[in-house]
Amino acid sequence: MKEIKVKLPDGVEKSVPAGMTVQEMITAWNPEVLSSTMAARVNQTPVDLSYALPADGTISLIDVQSREGLGILRHSISHVMAQAVQDTFRNVQVSIGPSIEDGFYYDFEYAETFTPEDLEKIEKRMREIAAANHSFKRREVSRDEAISLFKSKGESYKVELLNDLPEEVKTVSLYTQGGYLDLCRGPHIPSTGMIKAFKLLNVAGAYWRGDEKNKMLQRIYGTGFATEEQLVEHLRIVEEAKKRDHRRLGRELDLFQMNDEAGPGLIIFHPKGMMLRYLIEEWERKEHLKRGYDMVMGPQILKSELWKKSGHFDHYRENMYFTEVDEQSYGIKPMNCLSHMLIYKSKIRSYRDLPLRYFELGTVHRHEKTGVLHGLMRARQFTQDDAHILCTPEQLNSEIRAIADFVAYAMKIFGFEYEVELSTRPEKSIGSDADWDLATSALEGALKDNKMHYDINEGDGAFYGPKIDFKLKDALKRKWQCATIQCDFTLPERFDLSYIGPDGEKHRPVMLHRVILGAIERFMGVLIEHYAGAFPVWLSPVQAVVLSVTDKHIPYGEKVYQQLIDAGIRAEKGFDNEKLGFKIRQAQMQKIPYMLVIGDREMEVGHISPRQRDGKNLGSMGVDAFIALIREQTAQYQ
């Protein structure tokens, strides 16, 4: 029998018979790791453990505690869910069922609406399938054979997927477990017995292939983990997230509204919400000015020819809105970069002028599908803290490093941890290979120089350049995309931007697109959920409320209120005809940091009695002392 050489996960190379499976090799090497191994990589290609090696190769394991391993487990659970649905209900068609960030889903066509009771039935059947320990078996067939097979089963969605594959795809892979068959690329876990902890969460509508013109299917969401303990902790976080939902808190704290009369994806800010936004934006303006940025502003609409020139018309048109003025087509801006390039191009630039840093709190509009709109997190109109830096290639490293430092500072100020990803060239892109290589190297080099740990996110760059993404982590350890740095050699070329170098010749500048907080609305939504609406004092729309015990204390309360306002403290009056206990509870529900009680004793000595929203009493103190306390707590943010 032919012998092949295999390098095992510990780096040791062994000779084994050709056709030996990965699982057999691991069993001989270290059988203890099999309980947590979901699949493996052979020469960097993910494969099932049942994969038989035909030639020399290197094996690495995919553990369930890794993101990839957990994704494979969840995808396998989605197959079990699809089997359970078809076992439990008649005339159900399946479509697609991937793993996602926090779990998995599968889309079904079914005449009836799935109910919570139905989910319980499906879960019960899933547990039976898991306990039966069915093997996930892979086989490759011709595309024509697969089409014939799924036609015979009445699975029209699978047939459509197969028909839409590129002509050069001649074979496809199928997986079976316990008599259930599905079209899938894989890999999968060895058997259903490895499924220990899962929960079906809810049902939602989903258009087939995300297209509103297609049929509405039913999407069942679920989640799964390696252990029951991890599942219980995740479900606890999900329940906590519901309490922190920014849409609910937005209503309760009177911050903003979304109104169908105005239109989906459009936010209306109330006074308190606008104050929160103002505080964030003013902090940004001051911090940008400290770092040598120039403030600019561009129009909301620009001629369509300009969007064609930039490449947005070809690569981003489906996300844009268009209008017509005097028989001239205009695009409503989804991004701010075009105006900034026109500012740069308004006069001849020298290398001595660079870098130029243009900053704009620019409102943009994007045509997001109704199904993905989500309060402040995903809107159709939003404002970005957008900046574009035009510099020489030699200045790239220092500029990228400075932006990364700015992001780190901002995350510390707002109380977030974060992770970093470097996203590389996508399939749909513009620009030369050489420019993409230069841009990617510049971003990666700056991260290394700043000693920042980062992961590679293959193929997720912008169409015009690679990018660094900073993903902040909130109080529930959820990740949110906010800050980004994009390195662009292409748009300066398309707009023929130049500067005069030391040699007296024209040279092409490089453009960095970057945001620090990202969309202000989205960042506000993350802040609301991170703090559960109980903002730190410097960000609280109302920092203190003055509460009178009875009507006779109102005149002194008015004086205290005015002192606070004159000192720049954001204060409210609580002089309505209610009992003090009720007023305190109302202020606590509004998550106001301080309640200043005014009664007989306070009025006699000219003091106030501050009470924190957590119930702690600070005792009697003068108004000036309280103002000093607030200033001390907010000094570093001014």
C-alpha cells in the first residue's frame, strides 16, 4: 500500500497508508483531543474528520472553542434542526441554514406559521436526533445527479441553488445524518452525538435570498454551544440585552423616536437625545482640532457624473438614492469623500502642505433594506465622524499610527475594550495589484509598529482599498464595528489629485478614509446599551434634578436651579405636586445621576442634599461644593 507523509498538529511527521482518515490519524496520535475537535484543516483546507488523505499533507485541528469550530458545530445543529422540522411537520421545504455570529438559522417554506409551541416540538425532536448519534456522512455527486435528487424530493430551493452555480462547477457535496439529506459545502462535526447544548430562540420572516421580490420564508433562529454552562450564560446575556435594548430605553428615557409617518430608518431626536448627541459631537470637534484636523463640509447631493468617476455608481449604486434637478441627475451622498477631494483639488498643493486632514461630521443617506433596519444601529440617514487624510506615501505610517492612537484614546474615554481586524481585498474591487499590496502593507506595518494585536479578515476590504476595523466590546462583551481606517491609492488616481514634490514634479498623494466612532447614531445606540441608559455624569443629558419636598421650598429650589444652570450644569426642576418618594423613583427611572433634595433644613442653611441614582446619600452640602463635585467628575472630558 502506498505510504504518504503527514505532519501532525504537534509538528511531528509520520508515514501512514494513503487513504487513512484524519480521525484515524488523530486517534493514533492523541485520542483525548477528539472530544473537542469539530473538524480539521489539511494543507489549510477545512475538512471533515472522516476525510481520507490521498497524498502528503499537514493536519491542524479545529477545536470547538475556536470561532471556526463553534461555527461548524452550529452549522451542524442547523442541519439537525432542518431534519427535525421536516420530521415534525408535513410539506415543509428547506432553503439555507448557515451559522451566524451568535448561533444559526434555517429558512423554511411552510403554509402554517411556526408558533412557540412548535419550537418546543422541534427542540424535542432535535434532542432525539442528537441522542441517536447519527454520523454526518459526506458524498460528492454530479450537479445533474443532485438536481435530479432534490427535484424528486420536491426541494425547489435546493434545485434553484444548484442551477445557479457557475457552469464550471460539475460536482457538489451532499451530507446525510439519520436519513436526512442536505446540500452543503461542509465540513461538519463527526456525529450528532457531539451536540450537547442548544436552544431555539424565535421565528422571523425572511425573503428568499434577501430579495423583497421573492417569497417570504420563515426563519427559525437558534444558538448552540459546546457546553450547557456556556449556553446558560449566553441566554442570560440575551435576556440582559433585551433589558438594555436601545429602542426601548430610547422611548423610556425620552431620547428619540422612530415614526412610520416619517418613514422607516429615519430617526427623530428628542431634546435629551439631541443633548447626548451634542455632547458626543462637541467632544469630537475639540479632539480633532487638537490633532491638526481642518473642519469642512460638503453638499448633500452631487452630480451623478461625479459618483461615476469615483466608482460608487458602479460598485455602490444599489445603496444610493438619486434625484433630478433641472434635468440633471444627482446622487444623494452615501459617503463624504468626494467633496473632500474637490477641496484638495481646489488649488495647487505642495509636499510642504501635507498631510492635509479634512474632518466632517457628515450626514449621509444609504438605501438599507427594510428587513435590516434596527433603530439607531442601522438607519437610512446617519452622521459619520468622517475624515480624509491626504498625505505622501512616506507619511502613511505615522498618519495611520496616529489614527490608531486616536481610536485607542476614544475607546478609553467612552469606556470600551476593543479588538482589531485587518480586512483585505474583496473580489469586487478597483485599482491595481501593486496599489493594493502597498496599501495593505502600510496598514499592517502601522499596526505592528503600534504593537497592536490584530486578526486578518480576508476579502472584507472596501472596493477601493484595504482597511483596519476596530470592534469595540460592550458591557455584555458583544462586538460592534465602529472605527475604521481605509487606505486608498485609487480615488486620488481617479480624481487626478497631485502635489508638487521636492523635485518640482507632480506626485500622487495617498488618501486615508477614517472614522473614530463611526456613525454617531450607531455609536449612541451602543452607548445606550453599554450603560443601560445610566450614562456617566459627563454624558448624561440631565446631570441633576432639583426636587422640592413641598411647594414652600420651590422659591429656594428655583435659586438652586439657576445656580446650576449658570455654572453649566445640566439640570431639571422637580417641583410638581407629588410626594418626594415618587419624585425620587421617577428620577431614578430616568437614570439621572443626582437628585438634589430641598426641604426645610436645606432652605434654612442654604444647602442641598444630593442623592445618587444608586440610592447613596451624600449628605448636606453647599451648592458650590456640588458644582465643584460635578466639575471634578467631568474635567477630563472637557
